[in-house]
Amino acid sequence: MTTQGFSKLSAYKAFSKMDRSCTQGCKCSALCQLFMAKEFLSLSAQTGEKFSDKIPDDILDMFRSVPLIPERYKNMELQEAFVEVQSICDNCATDEHDSYCTVNVVLTALGIILEGKDYITDKDKEIQS
């Protein structure tokens, strides 16, 4: 279990786990939470930046509006990817948290796939309360 904050390496490790979460033969589509999340995390792994102007303001609503298709994912690998991204998020200070940070956006996407469309990250819940 890694206990490091955001870095190019931690983003790449999480991306690799996410990449292994796709079922064999699944064709990537822009209408897939995992595909979108991988695109953002890949960019962060390359640039080392947690924030990107390529993330639209309505991304969290977009994740919730796209149909969930469980056959697209390997659940065990998806759980591992979620834990990896959660650990990156957990190692960032709450006062540095932003809903549109790549880590939070990716964590939300994975959470929606695993737990349903109402999923909200723990840090987003803290900020809302």
C-alpha cells in the first residue's frame, strides 16, 4: 500500500491499475467513466500537475449521467485502482482540496462505477458540511 501524495509516479501507478480494470475486448468510449478518468490521470502523470483546464466544470455531473455498464470492468482491479487513488487523495491536506483536482475527479469516477451515481468523495463531503 502506497502512502504518498500526488506525484507523476503515484499518478502513473494509479493509471496502470485503472488501465488493468478494463475487461478484455472492451472498446474504449468517451461515454465511459473509466475512459474519461484515465484520460485525465494520464495527462497528470505526464505533466505532474494535479489541475488541468481540460477538465470541464460539469465533469462530475457528466460522470453521473453516463450509464453504468458493469460488464466493462474487472471489479477486483477496479477496487485496487480505487484504493490507490484514495491513498493519493488521503495524503493531500484537506485545505488543499479542490473538487476539480484530477485526483478527486478520478476518485469520483471510480466511486461512481463501484458504488453508484450518488457517490461523493469523503473530502467533498467534508467541504459540503
